[in-house]
Amino acid sequence: MSSDASRQDRERFLAAVPGAAESVRNTIRVSWERSRAASVDLDRPTPAFSPPANRPSSLTRAAAPVLDALAAELINEPVCLILTDAKGLVLWRSEGQTALLRALDAVSLAPGFTYSEAEVGTNGIGTALEVGQAILVDGAEHYTGDLTRFSCAGALITHPVTGGLLGVVDITTQSELSNQLLLSFAKLAAARIQERILDESSMLDRALLGDYRLACQHSGGAVIALGEKVFMMNSVMQQHFDAGDQAAIIDQTRDARGRRRPYTALAELPSGLTARLSYQPTFVDELLAGGIVQIKPHRARPSQRRAISFPGLAGDNPVWRRTAHEVLDACARREWVIVEGEAGAGKRSIVRAAQAEGAGGRRLVTLSAETDVVDQAAAALDAGADLMITQAHLLSADCVDGLAELFQSVHDDLDPRGPWIALTTLEGAPTEHWGVQLLGFFPRTVRVPPLRHHLTDIPALVRVLLDQVGAAELSLSQAALNQLMRLPWAGNITQLRAVLGTVSRRRRSGEAGLEELPPVCRSTVRRQLTPIEAMERDAIVDALALHDGDKLAAASALGMSRATIYRKIRQFELSG
């Protein structure tokens, strides 16, 4: 089709003339429809800006030599090479003719800008991502007017092992210089980048496998290897630990993935054992290949320890049970304690439950470190109450001084049945400003595990939390409970309570099924989603629910192609 004909078709389409764009190829016409549905600016592209991360990735490491070599071959040609990530964020742009670079700057086709179809309409980068294949968008085939000056060929870069989408390599030139060879060059560059990624991946996997074999030979114990896409465990692991213990150990190793420093952790296992997990990273030069975890039984827990029966505290997972009993032991001995953990993990709940069980009926006063707590703490202690101060990492310098003086006066009384005091704080929060003055009063620190380390407690927690939000007549189906137990729970028990509050606002009784969980619970992806990604996930979940799981109908309602909605479902690991 001639450039003039394409321009006329575009103008007729934008003017909503009946039957417009019938002669336009289907891929472009559907892309125009998506662009219009997304309310893309007709005249000037307005891509969002977010500076690309400076840390090299497997994509940028593999692409750099390929694109540098291709740029050198095309040094005298009026073209520009562009590399983006899987969302269309421009990571790199080649040097070239000054006039072309200025024209690209004028439309913000530069590092840091996102050239997704939803941002700027039909274009070689965003449309390639939408349709899931290489494409040449020629001149007037662009949706936005300012982009019709260009022709751009975009080819997808996928991981050669996993098939995951990594990004796009794009070649852009002035529209009057368009040539089908642009697309061939883009595809060739993408293929070469994928070959280098495969080489690097193989190199990293070989290094990880080598360390794994050495660990298996020398330790004689259970060994796990963790890579970006690799997970291996030896036969000793399978012989020495039953299925329940293996699941608990594997769950603990998730925290090791991606770490660049060695670390050691203890894992309480369902069988009654405590295992020591020692992690050692594997590098190839500066590249992290993964890590090796060696597992050794540490000790057996006393079998006479009774199950938790504390008021308001649900769950019988060994990790959770051990934590509660440690706080209970401290309370029974009147031993002051610091309770640390992630936000929402249940620190205050454990302190309250342990104090109610082990304090012989004494009252517990809870104060927040965000307030001026010294006078209130003194009044509570004078009245014979026990004391919990939450968020101790937020204590001001004046409060630290006042509490140190108050705590010293309590210690000087030498009363073995004196008040019990607990501080709660975020795990990893700095203690320099209060530690020197206060830590000496607290001989014990107990770490509350995140919810992802005791997922088997979710059914019991759900029952207690539903009662707390006023939904005593409501229960969840087994499918819904199973889904909740697959999630990473970055917000821990607080996030679970919020989810159940959402469910209970929709219905008060009966059994809520998987389809009644909010969208945040339908995705099992463990990385933190951006706000835009979360909105996109929620929209897809709602559309699928509205159309009874019909993916084609949901895609149509959202203005997506079939390939896009399937890719998004895989990306967000949506279930149901």
C-alpha cells in the first residue's frame, strides 16, 4: 500500500468514517482500535518516564556487544537501534545522524521513556509486544501523528530456555527511507542476543552445577541448588526428610534466592526437627549464578511442648508454635523481651496471647512508640500492669532517655514478680539510636516468622480473622483456602485480614469460593507488582470473572488481543 493511501486510511479511521481502514492490514487496524480504546493522544506521543535501572541484567549484558557491532555496520545509514525491556521501557539507544536523533528526542523515543502501545499507540515496539511477534510499522501506520514521520521494525527478545519475554530490539528510520530489510535486521539482532543469553545462562548453570556437585561430595548431607530458573536437591535430602519437612525447607529457601552474601537460618520442621540451612552464593566473575544451601539437622525439639491454646492466637505450625512458646517462656519468667519481625507478621498478637496465658491475670497496657510514651509507661507500671511498646524503632531520642531512666528504676526495685515489658520492632530496623541505652534491659529477642513461613496455619487463621471482622457465619471453600496458601503474603497476617474483610463485605454467611476472592489473591507471582501492573491484573481478573472465564471475551472487553491476555495471565500467574 502506498504511503498516501495509508495516510488517507488513517485519517478516515480517526474521523470514524464507516468502513474506514478496510484495506489496512488486520494487525494495524486492530492496533488502531486498541489505541483509540486507550485514549492515546492523536497528535503527540506522551510516554511515561522512569529512569531505567543502572544495574546490568542478562538482557543488557547480552545485547550490548550485539547492538554495538550492528551499530558499527550501520554507521553510515540513517537508522537508530533501540533496546527496550518487556514493558517497552527504552533501555538503550544507539548514536547516529544528528537530525534523526533530534527527531527521536522530539517524540521522547529515548532511554527512560515507555513506548508501550497503551502509552503512544501503534508503534514497532509496543505493537510487537501486544501481538507477540516481530512487526514493521511503516509511516502512516502509526496511530499518533508525530510518529508517522518514522518507520520502525521491532523484534521480540525471548529467553531461549524459559521462553519468557525479555524485551524488544527496534530499528527506526525516517518513513521515506523505510525498507523491509529493517525487520530482517531487527530479527537477526534479536536472534544474536538470544544466543548470547543462552551462552551466559549455560555458563551460570554450569558454575552452579559444579558447586552443587562439590557440596554433595564433600558434605555428605542434604543439598539444594537454587538458580534463577534452576532448583535441584540431592537424594540425601529426600532420604533424610519426609515430604512435610522437605516442603518446609523448600519454603525457607525462597528467602535465599538472589542473595549475594552467605547466610545461615534455622528452620522448624513439622516432624519436630530443627534444621540449619547454610547458604553460599555462586558467582561467575561478578555475575550471580545462584546459590547452594546445605541442610543439617540441628536438634530435636522437646516432645512434651504442648500445642498453642492461647486466646485469639491461631495456628499450630512448628515455626509459629515455637515463637509463641518463646514469648510465653519469657513472660512466665518475667524476662523482658524484644519481639521483632516483618510488618503485619503478628508481633503484637503473640505478645498479647503470651501475656494473657502466662501473666497470672495482670493487665497489659499497649503503647505506641510514635507517641510520648514515657509518662504513660510510668503510669501503667505504677498501676501494676505489664507493658508492651510497639514500633520501638520509632522511639525519639527524648523517649529513649526517659524510658532508660524508667526501666532502671524498675530494675532497682529487685522485685522478681515485677512488671513484664515487651518491645516490638521491625526486623532489620536500625537500633543504633536506642540500642545502647535500652537493649541491656532486654536479655532476649524473639523473631516472629512471616506468614509465608507458616502457610499451613492459614485455615486456622482464616477462621479467627473472619470472626474478628464480624463474619462468624462465613467460611471459605477448600479451593479458596488452597489458593490463599499459594500466595507470598508480603503484608503477612495484616494483609490476610484485609483480604477477608473484602470478602466479608460482599457476603456475610455461607461458603465463599475461589471466584469471590479479590483480584490480589488470584495471582501467585511472588515479585512486588507496580501500581500499574496491579491495576492491570485486577482488570483482567474482573473481566475473566464477568465472562465466566472466557479469555477471548475478556480480551475483547479489555481491548486486548488474544495473545496479549494469554501472555498477561502467564505473567501474573493467574489461577481459576
